Amino acid sequence: MPGGYAGKFLDVDLSREKVKDTVIDDETLEAYFGGRGLGAKIIWDRIGKKWSKIDGLDPDNIFMALTGPMTGIYPGGRICCTGKSPVSNGTVGSTASTEFAPELKMAGYDGVLVTGKASSPVYILVTDDGGEIRDASHIWGKVGEETIKILNKEVVDSLTEKKPNIGRWREPGTIYIGPAGENMVRNAAVMSKICHAAGYGGYGAVMGSKNLKAIAAKGRGSLPEVFAPEAVKLLWKKVHERSISRDAFRRMGTGYAGWSVGANTSSEPVRNWQEEWHDERSMGGPMFETRYWVKKYWADFNCTVSCMKISCIKSGKWKGDITDMPDYELEAYCGTNFGIFDAGDTIHMSAVIDNLGHSGINGPNTMAFAAELYQRGILKEEDFGFKIEWGDAEAFTKLAWLIAKREKIGDILAEGTYRAAKKIGEMRGVDCMPYAVHVKGIEIGAHGTRSDEDYTHDISYAASVQGGDHTSTASDGFREMTGAVFSDSGVYCNFCSAPTELIFDYAKAITGYHMSIDSWRRWNGPRIITLQRALVLLGGPDVTWEPIKDDDNPPRFYEPLPSGPHKGRTTDRALVESKRATYYETLGWDQRGIPTKETLNRLDLGDVEPSMKKLRK
Amino acid sequence: MATRTDEYKNSGDKMSDPIWIVRDYERCTGCQRCELACSIHHDGWMWPEASRVRVFMPFPGVEVPHLCAQCDDYPCVESCPVDALSVDEKTTAVIVDREACTSCGLCIKACPGDVPTLHPGDNKANICDLCDGDPECVKVCHEAKYDALRLVHESMSKNRKLFARDPIDVAKDIAVKLFGEKGEEVI
């Protein structure tokens, strides 16, 4: 067996209440690596034939929590949540930092595959003794903080009861959903550690659709053996040395960007992206750090970047709220995009969103979309039961709950921005799409393209197989294959990154594969992306994307910026079209972005050809 | 050179360089690199549950590095029915004779802080041996500029035993310090 893998996957059928171990052959592992890549392959093999008939929230969909060979061994261990996305109707590799990932490997599993639907709420416990389905009715409905508190105690108690003599048991690593996921808010997140989320793709809703509240893992084994342990130990030190030298990023994380992305690069969402510039120093890092950061260096397993910081509000009306910094994405989406320019209010909104298990980018995107419809008179006070004005943290708090519980207009907004725009448009006879900021249903991360000053440009989202996902954007169809496509499949944190050569040396030392940067840019990466492209084009059953037309930025991204130093600039449509064409050509897709027969054969994806043939007509 | 507790107590000036690991809980980020370094040193590979220092995390943000406090009266050493535990003269660390250990677990019960474990590999008593005076956990923690674990050259003191506490009790205190009144509810 290649190094870095625990060697088996836990296959759970919740409908039949069956748990078994599954082994995936070495060839498949080498071709798809792990996480995002392997997830796309598994879901294609298992439900590909009836892809367009299965909704992401059907019991037949498979929820997957996958590690990769790098997880835990390379700095910054993450878990990749995947399956058929109920948002993009394709597949998204959605990752979150959590001890759940290394714990799973130390318990002897590379991943958990969950199909079916439990008759009542359950959680899955994975230990060295295997997997176990357990009752979760007592934690169903509980917010994040409560869920962690109860599960940590309960799991430790039962492990202690089982093996009382080996010493004190530690807490398990856990991924879970909040009320949003339980109620199948389509873009809900899979959560961990109160504020870490696998947000893109709506996999929290997938867990909810299966009555699956959480998966906890506790292993007493070592991390899996590797191909060249001495080399790995050296590289481990080397990558950490690099991380440790990044003083400014370690100190600030992304928590200082709440001001600078607006003020410097004019690419921060403000009031549902009506603007992307602001100069509100009240959203600057020091306003968070000096008032609210109670732990200034917080890290996940095997990470020395510690870009995370913990915030707590100790007095005033939001007393007791705990969250991370918040990071830049939530400073934007739970702050400026709500018209909120106050650090305390932003922390409060982040805590609410995280506790409810909304995805911190996607849920608030829908909320701001609703607020703009209210601003324009398309939605009214009676739709919500309250007024929703920009900057009103109390109103946005109520809205977060309304959506999580699917009450009133919240029931429609719980379908995510794109689907809600369609429904409300039909209801009110007004086109709401100009206000829906998404690509292929995936609400866009907090980096605009109009100023062209940020790292996101013309086709970053438009051509991406993961739509609005800011963590995995499209660039040239070549270099990006060793970026997020690789890290999401090896499953480690992008922020623990190192020069590509060093990462590949590390990966080779772990796995023993004959792999190279070149082989990933020419074969493995394109194989994963092409399969993901095929799946998102197949789509269905409720939504099917039209090639080219839907491979585009949202209308708002073509409006001129209304304010700031880059006023008047907007995304260059001609550039989008030409770069998109080049992107498709590079990957061996036809002019509409449908993978050609030759490309599919070259990438060993011949079995995808029949379904692509139909699309080409 | 390891001797039994009473010999150690009578050793007087033979105690050349007693060291101790200070734990500054609030500085711990929860990265668990101390565990990785410990297990790489003792077991040859990354194995957090085999580590002699383990970070408890009963609530996010509340991280408690948990390791031997080297109590002045060494209740674990005293409790061992087969004399498998002894005190290192030089460092004052508890040394386990893995051949002699019968995995009875009495040392775990004797420890006021619930610190020792049975090693997940050989099932023998697993206690911090201070890496013979140069602890790996301290090195990686310092390298990362966290210094949640620091080495001090400090002679035996009754105070050490005050650190031999249940990790969850410690966590409850830290939670209040970090989160104020809210901290009383989270664990």
C-alpha cells in the first residue's frame, strides 16, 4: 500500500443501519490521491449513472468526509467534505481544519462514506474498534457550542467506560451540523470547533438530509506509516520553519483585512456587493485585536501558522459571544456586506452564523441578498416579520434564525441565493437575478473581480468547477492543478503552504508515488477537474447549468464600481470570454467547455463519455 | 542513573541539574506539535496518543498541555508494586522500566493529575522522562515562539504537585479567564 493512508474507509448505510469497512484499490488512490479528487471518483462510480435524477438531499446521495495521504502528516490537517452538492448539483471539495481528520486516520480510517437516511437523528462514532451509529436525538436542534460541549463529554465518558484502565481519555475530533444543516438550508456548512466550517457546497444540508448530526473520531493509533519516514521528518521541520518565519501573517491572520481589502483593493462586498470599497477604520484589525481577541495564536493540528485568533465579547448586549477573529471572509460577510462597520457587531454576527451552522460566506450572502430585495421594495416587512435595514445587527440576527428554522420568507431563502432569487422572482414578478451574487449556485467568496486589484480576476469564478468558491479559483488550467486542486486532494491547509517543489517532495516522501509537479498539472489535476466539470454540467434534477451562459460572473460583477479609488472599473467581459475559451482549450474541453472524447480517454475517464456525448448535441 | 524515591530524597547534592517544564496554558495554541515531537523522539513516528505530553481540548480555545508535574513525593513511583518506576537523579523525571512494568495501571490511579497513560503500543506505563534533560516538546514549542512549555532549572518544590491536576479542572479555570462569565458554562 502507498504510504500516508490508513488503508480503509468506513462505509455507513444509515437506512439499513449497517457499518462496514471498504478498501479502495491502490490504482484509484494513486490516480485521485484523496479528498476532493477521490471524492469525485467515488461519487461518480457509485451514483454517476443516475446523477441527474438524484437530488443532493436525496438519501441516495453519499456524504463523504475524506482525508488525504498528506492529512495530519503535512502541517495543517483538514477534512474534505464532499458528495453531490445540493447547491451546484455537481461536486465540491469543501475543506475545514479540524482534529477530526487526524483522529480519523489514527483510528485507522481514511474517510467516512455515508449513504441512506437514518429514521431518527444519529451521530457516528469512529474509534480503533470501528464505526458505530449512535442516537443523537438529545443533541438535535442544539447550536454548535452546545453540541461540542455535550459530545465531548459523552464520547469521553463512554470511551472511559469501555477502556477505563489505560489513562485519561481525550476528547474526540468532531464534525457536526447546526440547526441550519438539520433543516436542510441548502447552503449550510459542516462545522467543527465552533467556528471552522466546510462551507462551500452545502454539505451541512446533506448531513441534515440523512438525519446525521455529527461524526466524531478518536484513535489511539499513530498517524499512518509513510514511504520515507526520515525524509518526512526533515521536511516536516522545514515546512514548519517556513511557517514560523511568517511573522506578520502569524500575528494578524486574515483578521486585519476587513479594512484593507475594502480600502486598498476595492474588492470587499459592501451591502450585497452594491459597493466594494469602504474606508471604515472601525473594521481594521486593531479594533478586533485590542478589544476582543482573547487568544492571539490559535492553531489546528500540526500547524504553526496559527492564523486563527479567538474573539470573545465579555460585556454589553452581545456578552458571551465567542468566535474566531473573525477571519477576513466573515469580517466581510458578517460585517461590511450587512452594512455593519463595528467589530463587536461583526463578531456577534459571526458567532450567530457559526452557532446555527450556516456557512459563514454562503448563508450571509443570501441574507444580504434578501436585505437588498427589502431595500428595493421587492420583499416587505411582512415577509420577514420585521424591518431589515443595513447595519442592523439585531435584524440580521433574527434573519439568520428565520432561515435556519425555515420560517416565513426564511423557508425560501433557505434554498440559497440562486434558488431563492428564482422563486422570489416568480412570486413577485420581478427579475431578482441582478442581485444574486453566485456562480453555479455557489455564493461568491468575499473577493470581487471588478477592481482587478485582488487575487480574483475575470474567470476566477466564472470558469471554476466549484463556482463561487474563493479557495479554489480558475486561472490558466495548468498551474492551479498544483494549487487548491492538489491541497484539497492531499487535504491539508492552503495557509500552511510552501514552494510547490517542497510540497511535492513531501508528498512523494509520504506516498512513494512516482508523482511530479508536471504529472499533476498534466494528468492528475486535469483528471479531477474534468470529472468535476462533467458532473456539474450533468447537474439536475432541479437545476441544470447551461454551458457558457452559466460559466459567467453574476450580473453585479459587470456593473461599474460606484465608489472609491477604482470607481467606474468593472469586470472586462471580452477578457472573460477569451480567457474562458483558452481555459477550455488548455484542458481539452470543447468550445462550450464540454470535455472532448479524446480528453476523457487520455485521462482514463472513458466511462464519462456516453453522458458527455449527449451534452454535445 | 535512576534510583528509587527514598534514595533520591537522600541524594542531597547529587542532584546536579533539576529541571521542570513550566506550562503557560494561555499560550498553548493547540497545535499538538509537542505530541508529535515527543512521539517522534520516543516512538520514532508521529503518534499523539503515545506522547508523554497530551493537549486536552474540552472546548475550542481552551487547550491544556497535560504532562507529569514531578511531584515532590512521587505518588506514582511509590504506588508501583514491582518497582518499575524510579526517579532520575539528574533531572528529577520519573523513569519507567518497561520490562518490569506489568501494565497494572496503579500509577495512573495514584497520580493526583491523572497524567500517566498506558502506551497504545506496548501497553506499558507512559510518563514524561524529560528527554534526559532536553525535552523535545519544549524545543518545538519554543521554536514556534509560543513558549507554552518552557524549561526551568529549579530545585524540587512542594509547588510542583499543585500542577498535578485533573486537566478538565484546569480547563474550567482557563475558560473563565478567557471567556469571562461565559467561560463558566462552556465545559
